[in-house]
Amino acid sequence: MEKNSGPLAGLRILDLSRILAGPTCTQLLGDLGAEVIKIERPGVGDDTRIWGPPYVKDAAGRETRESAYYLCANRNKKSVAVDLAKPGGAALIRQLAGKCDILIENFKVGGLAKYGLGYDHLKDANPRLVYCSITGFGQTGPYASRPGYDALIQAMGGIMSITGQPEGEPTKVGVGIADIMCGMYATVSILSAIHHRDQTGRGQFIDVALFDTQISWLINFATNYFVSGQIPSRMGNAHPNVLPYQVFETLDDHVLIACGNDGQFERFCVVAGAHELCIDPRFSSNSDRIRHRDALIPVVKELVKKKPRDFWIAELAKANVPCGPVNDIGQVFADPQAVQRQMSIVMDHPVAGDGQVRLIGNPIKMSETPVSYRHAPPLLGENTNDVLGELLGLDGEAISRLRERGIVGVDPMAEEGQQDAER
């Protein structure tokens, strides 16, 4: 477990989010050094804890309650199990919010207000609080009350209409990209609000929606539409504005070839033994190639199919033409570049059979304040006693009374570990 030297060390976050968008945001902030207190419902926890299989297996090979999905977005957090639907639980959350810099939640619009935990309920007691609310459709508009899920947002936000083969059905991106990108936008907005607070002393309310952020990263497809007036369609693996730039079948596999400019296309033609293509007036510039896509691509396909995958990767690399394999997930993490960049990490875990879990590394590389991996994704309620004791001054007897009333909870495995440590 590494020392916390991150740039956000000293910031404390009260994380009332669950599933993926909010947890993606808070894990990133945690990797950067912030203290993240994850609030979960006793006995239930984050919805993703049961989104399996696969689950982590213990020493006897039995499945635990720690799903792989939960592990993906919850490291560097402390789990505190509090039932905020109970008045006593809501009171604990209000006290914790007074000790925190940031609160993040993804309840439905007005969901926390009914417990007295909305921004308007908390800002007077803690004027410096940055309160970020992540919802499906935002706090305003005709859809504000609707729940939002990643696949639904991908459908409504346009990305499915441009993903997939032209003759196929609309297709979602494999991972929950709408959730993940919303978490990224939430991270940027929170850090901006913290900078503003440090200058003015005032926190603020942040309204981030999956639908809005999904629309925002339509990027060039949307601006193509604005400029041309034409509705973009599905193009499979092809690029709408650069050519050739797609997956091609080789003699034995597939490669992605990306000719981003005319020079790269010319060098590709030399490697392919087809210099006549780059002097053909139909293909001499990228704009010409786009206009004559239907004439060029079948020719390139036939050329690429004549040689094996490794030929194209090696020879195009020598020619400084972007080309790479279409890796499966296992191949990604075995790739020497991914290994060198530490894109897979191992963390100690109390219930895993070999005592460790493997996770995706953080892509941010900072020379003075690097990210750190301090805590594996916590067991449900693993840190309840410590956090309530340290921040709110509650002793063991007070916490026991809260547990008896069902207001707080501690994971039996976590409690057993704490007792062993005390002995």
C-alpha cells in the first residue's frame, strides 16, 4: 500500500453514489489522493456488489460477495454502511457532510431532499461544500424525473445510431461508456468548483446528467451534421472524415490501419506495392479519398488480405504508418506497452483466495504528485467504526446502539478482521 502523495490529498469526499458514473468519478479522485467515504445501505450496499458472476473467490474456491463489476470502480474508498432512510441515519450523513469538502450523489431528482440531505439543506451548515448530483437527465427538463441507465442513454443520446455495421441494428458500445464519460465530466466539474471555492470560500451545486454528457461527446459526428445537414449513419469500423482508417482483414487475422494524412497514405501504398493508388487523382488527397470511398476501400481490402497480420504491423511501423492488432482483453494486458505503462495492478484484498485482486491501473502519470493505490475496494461497511469514531467522535458503545437500531452496519468479514487486528 503506497503512501498518499496525490495532488488531492487533504480533500474529503462523501460519496453517496452507486453503480458506475459516480463511483468512476470518486475512484479517480481517490486515486489522485482524496479521502473517499463511500456510504452504502447496510446489508445491501452498492447495487454492483451483486452484479455477477464473476465474483472474487476465497481460499476454498467459494464465491464471495465481491463482484468483479464492483471492484472496477471502488478502490481507494472507505465503506461506511448507513441507512439514510432512517432519521438517525440521515442525521449521521448531515454530520459527515459538515466534515467533507465534496458530496457526490446519483439519486433521482429530489431523492435526497426528502431525507433533508439536498444541497439546500446542507449548504448553510457547510458553505464550502461542493455538492455534485449525477442523474440520468438532469435537474430540469421534461425527463428530469426519469431514471437513466447507460444503455438507455446510449440509445437516446445518439451514439447507438452511429455504432455498428451499416446493414446491422443500432449497437451500444461494449462498456458503459455513457456512465464512464459522465463520471469524467463530473470529475472535471468538481475540480473546477474546488478551485473556485479556494478563491472565493464558496461551494456550489453541480448538476451533471448522463444524457447531456452523452450528447456532448458525439463530437465530430454532431458537428458534421450541423455543417452538412445530413444525418450521420452507421459506418462499421470506418471513419467519416479520414480514409483509409478502419479495420481490415489480413491473410490470417485483422488489423486497424489509420492513414491520418496524405503522407501516411502514400507510404501505405509503397508498403502495399500499389504506388499507383496515391498518384490516382481520385485518391491524391484525403478529401478526394472521402469522395471516392466506394472505389478505394475494396482495392485496399484486397491488398491487405494478401499478407499476414504481422507483416502489416511490422512494415507499416517501419514506414511510420499507424497500424495495430485488434486485441482481445487478455492480449491487451499482456501487451508489452500496457505492461510497461502499469495498466494492470495488484492490490491486497482480505477475502480473495490468494489475498490479492487484479485491477486496471490509472492512466494518469504525474511527475511530482503521482496517483497512489492505497485501499482495495472495501468490504461493505468495512470502515464504519473507524470513520464514525474519527470524524464524529462516536465510541464503540454508541456505534453498537446504532447497529442495534439498524442505522449502521459492518461487514462480518471486516469486523472479524478488525477484531483480529485488535488482538
